[in-house]
Amino acid sequence: ASRPAYRNAVTSGSDIVKLDLQRTKDGVIVMGHDPTLKRNMGWDVCIADVDYAEILEKGTFIAKGGYAQEKILRLDEALDIVKPVPEFWIDFKRFTPDFAEKVLTEFRKAGIDESRIMIATFTRPALAYFQQKHPAIRRVGHIGEKQIKEGVGSVLAYRDKYGLWGVNMPVAQKATKPEDVKALRANGLWVSLWFVQ
């Protein structure tokens, strides 16, 4: 979620960029997967408990890959970089309807049409909200190992409940089997795989 990462996504010709979104204590939308800054900055503080100005002043990403002194990005800054990428996955951390609407406003300001946006999340209230308020925005439900073990029927019920366009399934510990992916695709779902850990 850094400038170099997003620039690389553009220059390498990525088809989709995932944007993990957090809000600071004063409501600034910033890029970040983890609720705290510990893993990326070595600062054990929750993003939601600190004002944006303080994060800029005290927080710097741990130097990696030849990049140093990188600071946290606001959503508008990230969109300025990744606007050329064809599609965007949005994952709200600590979802609220107000948060969702502020994010969509930033996409509109950047001139990015809703047809280029997917909500990709474990957060079922976010999926339900977008199903009701923004049905044209595609919804991708993240699937955990427990749900996979329940079988394809469970995933299809999840699709039907939230009007999912696709699902994102884990590869960890070989939870997702190729035959499950084929069955879900045969039932009209777009399927992606996640490889974390």
C-alpha cells in the first residue's frame, strides 16, 4: 500500500489493483491492510486511534526493496497513481455506510466510473450495503477455509444471498480444490485465489 507498490502496478500493466482502506481518527481515508502500523512501520498503534497528521509526522514504512522514507498514502493520492489500471478491488476495513459513500466520492472525483470497481471483502454488511445501495458495483465475497469445507453448495448460497459476481478463495493448506473452482465457474462465478501466508 505504498507509492512504489502502486507505481509498479501501473508500470507492470496490472489488470486489477486491490485497495485496502482504513480511516484515521480524524476520518482521513488511508491505504492499509492491517489495523495497526506495527508490521509496516514498526509502530504499534491502531490507525483508527491516530490523526492523519500524526501518522505523517511519526510513521515511516520500514525500508524494503531499495525504498526508504515512504509515508502512508491517502486514498486520493493512491487513485492519482493507479487511475490507469482497468479495475479496482475495494476492501473496507471497519466498514460503515458513511465510509463507503466517502470512498465512492473519491472515485468519482478521480473520474473513475463505478463499472471499474469491485467490492472484495469478508465483511458481509459491506456486501449487503452495496447490494442494496449500489447494485451495479460488482461484489466479490472472500471465502474462508471453513466455508470451503462446507462445500460448493455453501458458496453458491453465499452468492445467492449477496448477489455475488465472484468469490476469492484461499490456497493455504490446499483448502481450495481445482474441482471446486471449476464447479463455481460453471455456476457463473468469477473465481480468484488468494495466497496470503
